[in-house]
Amino acid sequence: MIFRYDNAYNHPEIKTFPHHKHLPENIKESNEAELIDILFEISEILKI
């Protein structure tokens, strides 16, 4: 896994609860992601 956006109610300590982002080593705050933002993020990772 590189990253994953989530809105499950399992991290109430996150300021953007229920929205959050899973990374390989941690979980961070995140607003609700839109598809275009996710595609841009993927292109940045792949350097397309």
C-alpha cells in the first residue's frame, strides 16, 4: 500500500474525523478526497 483515503469511524482522535489518510507508517488528517486529487497524487508519486 502506498496510501489509502478512509472515512471509517475508527480514528476519533484525528481532527478531520471521520476522514483520514493511511500511509505505510502512519495515519494523518485528510479532508474528503476527490478523484482528481487522488489521480494527481498518484502522478506525483510516479513522476508522470
